[in-house]
Amino acid sequence: MWSTLRERGISYLIVGPFAIVLAFPFYWMLVTAFKTNGDLYDLNNVPFTYHPSQAAVGEKLPFRHDHWLPFGFENATTSHVSFIFHNTNYLRWVENTAVVGGLVVAITLLFAVPAGYSLARLSGRWGQSVGVGIFLTYLVPPTLLFLPLSRVISKLGLQDRIWSLVLVYPSFTIPFATWLLMGFFRTIPAELEDAALVDGCSRLKALARVIFPISIPGILTVVIFSFSLCVNEFVYAITFVSGTKQHTISAGVPTDLIRGDVYFWQSLMAATLIPSIPLALLYNSFLDRFIAGFTGGAFR
Amino acid sequence: MPENDDGLEELGLSKSLTRRQVLRRTVGGFLVLYGGALPKVAAAGVPKHVHRQYKNTLKIIQWSHFVPAYDVWFDKTYTKRWGDKHDTDVQVDHIALAQLPARAQAEVAAQSGHDIFGHLSPQAGLEDQVINHKEIIQEVTRKVGKVSQVGFKSCYNPRTHKWHGFPENYVPDPIHFRKDLWHQVGLKPSTWDDVRKAAPKLKALGHPVGLGMSNELDSNMLLIALMQCYGAFIQNAHARPSINSKHTVEALKTMRDIYKNGMTNEIFAWTAASNNQGYLSGRLSLAVNAISIIRSAEDANPALAQNTSVAPIPRGPVQRLGLEHVMGVYTIWKFSKQKALAKRFIADLEVNYQGAFKNSKFYNFPAFRGAVHNYTRQLAADPHKGKYKVLDLIARKYTVNLGYPGFSNAAIDEIFNTWLVPQMFAQVAQGKMTPAEAAKAAEHEFKPIFAKWRARGKI
């Protein structure tokens, strides 16, 4: 029992500092989101707790009589969080992001799964070179591509519509996903497919019935990673779509919450923290498979 | 327990809910939320002309104004009324200040986009992509009087005789300083020499002056203004580079001294927001910026606002001469299909600029002075004890265009947007070059830029 406790203690001792460092930005975002302007801008205040200050115009202090609250939360305001829901199209941006992300993930899987499988199994020595070639296209930055692509978007009549993002985002998700899946498919023994073929399966059936079910970690990794790339993308989102109701989070938040040289820090923190929570939970729920997916092709 | 959940069990996550259950509940919740709205939509039926159907559409893009109420007024009041009158659906899109150039380039590359593009600096480099705005200038001049010199020299090309933009507004660029701190050191920032003398004392008090030297708008504006006060200019009145002068050397020496004795190296990483944040946090004793600082302080920290003075740029050994902080320029692309409507919209907005002036909290000064009546009386009537009266003085006497004494031409545009002036100052402040070497190196960089645009027939 003592040895188990000691092992656990050592594990927590090693992991604990990492967890604190990684969770710290989220804590800071959370604390800042509820700070009053007076508290936030006073350099004498510790930034990680709340301090009494004069409320700025429009700031409400709903907890000011609740003196039992920790970290001085009675000095917190909800005005800046409520600002993003009442004065911006925040929920619409979240919805747009979900729609674009979902569709791009579907398109990515549609192309990357067969491409990754083909490169892993059917292309022989060429597979590796083509795979690296595809991955290299992922490395071309959007800042170079947005000008020529804006012409394409315009010709297709997709300017200022979220469909332009659905069309463009796969240009960086598919190469990465193909490369990732190629490595993953290589870890699956070819004998499994051979056995299925011997038993009368066609190549497609073997793929669907044998390979895909054991490729779930890799596919999940692609789903989560592609979705994250879509949520984070900024250059295309800001240049192809200009209507505030058509924005995704990455474009809408800086457009509406950075006004000229004035940053609405608390609202910015809230607006970025809110979507990161479900994404973090999603990562956490599939952590083991995510790790398996990423490291699947690492040793071959 | 499903067989695939052993990993989760180790993480302590699967005891109450399996992964499959989490997924099911998430998808279920999503469907319930969205499905719940369906009966409501079905009951309401197909909307029948919820919005009025307009004959035309006019698309405008401009920055997200630092005063949120300005955008509300512009998007929901002014443009709606104008649209109703002209049977036009006016669609206004906003974009962050720093993203404007990239968006403009994307629209040029695509040859499609908005009918009216609102820039925040003169756009001589885009001259070939825009219409001649002369017609609008003439109409507005007829109705409210002459355009200001700042507007004229920012948007007119004397070589091609083309108005490459419409000067909608310009923003005076005052200094903001803390009365209590400057009182403590026994000085006032009336001249650059005062700033040089006070900077070390203010730094010792823990409140340095904040004068940026980095690749960003505010540093660019401040440093060119400082040069002007010393009689140094990027070009002369005939669009010939004139940076390599003893005046530039003196300006470089001054800023080097202020940095070495009175600032910290954060000014090399300055952003457009650094002035505001540094000042609002109570750390800076002086900042050069448009009135966004004092307006933010009035809301966030009234005590600081009361303790702040707004004044014209300090005088140099030659003169007191600042720049417009922002030049609001509307352009109509050649590819726009609504050129006539766009012209009408811009002309009407300028002729009736009263609303814009007031709703921007006196940030936007009309490029046509006659467009706002009782200009000075309105500034004096601001509830903050006449603090903004000085803006009129700054706008009239101490504000010139970028590229003064010449025009804001394409070469100036390129030098401004490639941050060559802040880089020259930073090289000297960091001790990498002497002031004389930096002025000579800048001239070496400027000459080919002027030659290129001269060869293209733009200057």
C-alpha cells in the first residue's frame, strides 16, 4: 500500500507542476474575464485575484455584498462577459465555427482516409515521397496563399460566405490528415487485410470491416486536430468573410473586441475561454486514443 | 463496462459515464436544442418580407471604431435612414484596424468586394485601382466649402491630377500627460527639450514617458512628428527625399537621449495599444496618441482622466508641428458596380458630418471644416470641463499630412507602411548606428523607393 502511495505521490509530484503551468493560462483568462477595468489596469493589484475598485461606466458589481466569496470575488463584475452575448454576434460566431469545422472535418475524412491508406499500402516506395510531398503543402503559409485564393473565391461567388472557408480549409487539413493517417495505417499489419481477402472480402470491404474499426484512434485524431485547425485559423477567416454575422470565432472576436487601439480585455478573455472549454473536454475524453493516433506511425 | 474504456478508467473518467454515453448525450443535447426551435419556426411559417426589399445594395467596409457607439450610430441609424431614402440596402462590415491593408489587397486581387472601402491612411499606392474621386470633392466643396489642406494633400496626386481617395476625416494627435507627476518634477511638456529633461526624473519616479520606436502606426506618427518639430522631413515639397539632414540628426539625438535616460526597452516592442494600456494602468507619465486614451480613461478611471492634460505636440527647436493621427479616407474601387450610389453616399455623409463628429466623441474631425457647424462651441460644451477645446487648435495649426511639405504620395505610402522611420530611430537608440549614419542609411533606402514611383509616373 505504501509503495503504491509513494508511486502515486512521485507521479503527482512530476505531473503536478506541468498541470499547473498548462492550466494557468485558463485560470488567468477566467479571472480576467470578471475583473473591473479599475482592478485590471491597476498595476499595484495582484492580477490573479479580485480587488475593490471604482466601477467604470456600465460595470455592475452583482456580488458586492457576498463577502464570503473566495479570491475577493465580491469585487468581480459580469458586465464584460454579458457584453459579448448582448452586444456582439458571439453565439452566431460559435455556430458558424461549429458548422465550418464539422463540414471541413467531414470533407477531410472523405479525402484523407483513402489517400492515407493508398499511400501506406499501395504505392510502394513512392508512398513515402508522395506522403512527404503532400505534407509539405501543409507548410505553405496562408499569408502567401490568401491573395491567389481570394481570386478563386471571387470567381466562385463565395466571397463573404462561410462556404468560402469550407472550400479553403481542407487545403491545409487534408495534407496533414493524409500524412498522419498514412503513418497510422502502416502500423496495422497487412496480414489482417490478406486474411480478409482470403476469406472472400473485396479490398473495399476489408477496408470497411477490418481496417477502419481498428483505425478509430487515428481517425479521431484527425477529427479533433482538423477541427482545432479550423477554430484557430485567422487569415482566411478575416480576408474572405467580412460580414460580422458570417464570421467565425477567430475573426469575429478580434474584429468586435479590439476597437482601434482599445482592447476589451475582459470580453476577449471570456470569448476565447468559452469555446476552449468544450474543446479541452473533447481532447480529454479521447486522450488515450488521441495519443495512440499521434504516435501510431512514430515507430515504423 | 465497454471494452474500449480501459484507458479512461485509468484517468478516472469512466466510472460514472462511458465515452459512448458522453457522445450520445452531447449529440442528443444538440438535437434537443436545435429541434426545440423547429416547432417555433414552423408555427411562425415562412417569413413574409420581414425586411423591406430594396432595389440596390451598397457594401461598405471600415474599421471597428474605438467608440462602439459610433458603429451603432453608423450601422443602425445613419446608413438605415440613408438607405431608406435611396432605396438601398446599405451593408456595413467592420474589420480590425490592423487587418485593413490585407483585406484591401485581397479585394484588389479578387477584383471584387465592397463598393466603399474605408482606409485609415492615405492610399496613394492603390491609385490605379480606384476611381477619380474628384466629382465628390467638387460636390461637397460646393455645399460646405473648401477641403482642408490635410485632406487635399493626403488624397490628391498633383502629378496625375487624380483624387485617389476621398478625405472623410482626420484625427488630431495630441499628447496626454499626468498633471501630478509632471508637477512633481517641476516641468511641463511644452517643448521636446522639456521632455528630454523630465524623462529621467519621471523614470526615477516609476512613471517613464511612453514614446514607441517599433513597427506600428503610433510610433511612425510620433517619430515623423518629432522630426517635423526639428525641421526634418521625409521629402521636400517637390517629392525629393530630404531625410539626410542635420535636422534629422538632431531629432535622432533627442530621441536617443530620451530613451537612454527616460524609457525602457519595451518601446521597441510597442503596439498601437501600448500607449493606451501603459497610460490607463497609471504607469506612463506621457503618451502621444489620439483621444482614445482620455476617452477610455473617462469610462474606466475617472480620477486618472481628471488628472490628465491633453495638449499639442511639444515644440521643437524649429517649430511645433504634428501629424494627423489617423486619416479617414474612403475609396471607391474601379470594379465597384455601384459607383454612382457610392459617390452619393460619401457626399451625403460628409455634407451632414455633424452626426459622425458627435457620435465619434470628437475623434473624427471633418476633412471639410464647414461640414460641422458650431465646431468650437461643441468642443467647449463637452462635459469634461472644456478639455477638448484644444483639439480645434491642434487641428487648425499643428496638424499636417503625412509627407508634408509635399503630398502623401505612393513613395511616402510605401515608406510609412514598411516602418522605415521607426527603424531608423531604433537603430540609433540601440546604439547600432550614429545619428548621422542612420540618416544616411535611411536616405539610401528612400531613394530607390522614390525612383520607382517616379518611374511609374505617380510622383
